[in-house]
Amino acid sequence: MRGPQFTFLGVVAVLFTIAVTLAVLVNGDFGWLAAVIGIFVIVGVIDFVQVRHSVRRNYPLFGRLRWIGEEFRPEIQQYFVEQDTEGKPFDRTHRSLVYQRAKNMHGEQPFGTQLDVYAPGHEWFSHSLAPKPQYEDQFRVLLDGQGVEKPYDMSLLNVSAMSFGSLSSNAIIALNQGANKGGFAHDTGEGGLSEYHKHGGDLVWEIGTGYFGTRTPDGRFDPDQFSETSNLDQVKCVSIKLSQGAKPGLGGVMPAAKVTAEIARIRGVPEGVKCVSPPVPLCVLDARGTAGVR
């Protein structure tokens, strides 16, 4: 073994030799020290002879400190390096506020802030010495048009599209109950309309490129399922998603391990099979094929 990378293992080997010598010539109690150091020597030799990890092979024993540092790096960064206002995507100040309010304790915050309120992108409401009268009615917009039998007076503040499957059943129930209490609409997301959406809140039923919740076994649009679901009293609007677009990570793809029997039933897809949302609906692909566009 040559090179500075083996210095640490060499020092440990020398200490082991000294401990063994002291145990034999001076006092047998040094045998415990030799045993402990011997364990480090064995680990270092294992690191040197293995061929799976280059760091451990090139830096036997000492290279494991890198793993220890990586393991504790997030805690060191959070507790000793990071300021209360620097965390991403949510800093410690806002996380603490959420935790306190979730426990119904210290929901109010004192005056003063650690934030740079003059930084670009920071927004706030300016105080007025003569405030205007409070607007009693909710801000809403009427969705109506020719041939619409049931116009919908829709709130401007609503729950955006998040599918069951990406969110748990309890989360969907909570969102729908919140929409019911707040008087706004809840977009189902493209994962289909489940029983967890039916807790009183107005629904915007989203139909994505995969027709989940209104599809035939071969993945095409099912008008009968559409008629049945769209006529539910709770469904106030239908949102049609014409393209999937680019998403980071595994967006648009549900791995086979996550396609449970319940999700498969709600989406109308095979259980335990990877569920992929196509970039465009099949009707668009059919039209392109008819037109000779590939």
C-alpha cells in the first residue's frame, strides 16, 4: 500500500501493533484496546480489497468518513449553518408557524420580521389610515353560455388539480371538505373522480389525455361513463386537458407498484401495470393518423 491515501489505515495498523505489544509485555488490559483498534484494521482491509466502491478502495477506512458526512450534512446545514429565513422551499420561520397553528398554539405572530421586505419579488399590503368598507360578497364569476342549462357561479379562489393517487384519500377528503366550507371549487385532477371527492365541495371534473374515469378498456373515450359522472350534482364543470406537456421527474407516469386495485378501479386501468398519460388524447392521434401526420 503506497500513497498518502493509505496513511490513515497505516496509522491505525501501527496503533494496533503497539496495543498488542503492550497487552503482551505490559498489561493484559491493553487487549481491549487492541481488539477495538483491530476492528478498524479489519474494516480498512475490507475496504482495500473490495472493488465495488472506488472511494473506499482508494481511501480505505478514511473514505467512510465521507458517508458519515453525507448522512449528517442535512442536519448540520439546517441546525448550524442555515439561517431561519434561508430554507427552501419553506424556511424554518414558516415551518414553525405551520407547526404551531396545526397544534392550535401560538397562531399569532408579533410585529417585526427577519425578511428583507425591500428585496425584489417581495409583496405586501400597505396599511391605510382610512380603509374602505369591507366587501361582504365573495368574488365570483358566472360560467354561462349558449346551451348551458346549469350556469355555475364560480369562486375566484379554488383548489387546483391534484389527483387521487398522487395525494392520499385523506388529503383528497380534506381538500373537498375545505372547498365545501370555503364555498369554492375543487379540481379533481386527471386521475379520475373518486368517492373521496364526494364530500360536499363543488367539483371541477378534469379529463386528461388518458381519459381516466371515462375510458374504455382499450383506453378510448367512453361517452356512457362521461354522461353518468358529469351529471352528478356535485360536478359543476368539466375541464378537458388537451396535452400532457413536460413534467419533471416521473410526471405523467405512475409506476406499476403504485397502481393499486383502488387506483386501477378509479382510473379504469389494469392493476399493477405502469400507467402512462399520453402527450395528447387518442382522438387527436386518430385524427393525425387519418390526416397522414406522424
